[in-house]
Amino acid sequence: MPNGLNNWTYKDVTRFLKESGFTFHHEKFGSHEAWVNEQTAAVVEVNFTHGSYPIRTLETMIRQSKMDKKVWRKWASR
């Protein structure tokens, strides 16, 4: 389970995105996927990885989601 912005895995990110109204849209180049929120027109590019994401990569996904970082942290702490 993630702790704040540390140790987020692909499974954690996709679960969070689903619970936040995002849906899988399509596969992109390599091992990337596009997740879309129709209401906010946000598109998050998620890279499938077997480990956890570096914080800067996760922060990029947070910016793409158009959601506050606090929402991601709160979800991780539940």
C-alpha cells in the first residue's frame, strides 16, 4: 500500500483512478496506457511497471489528473 506519495504501484494508481471516475481509454506506445475522466477532460498516461513509481513520475500523473495532491495522499492513507 502506498504511503503518501511513496510506493505507488501500477495497481494502486489504476485502482485510484477507477475510484476517481477515470476509465481505461486505450493503449499507447510501449507499455503506456491512457486513462480518461470524461467530466474533467483529464487524460493520465500510466506506464505499466512491475515496481513502484518514482515520486516525479507520480507527480506528473497527479498533474495530468487535474486533482489536488492531497486527494491522492488521502486515498493512500485509508
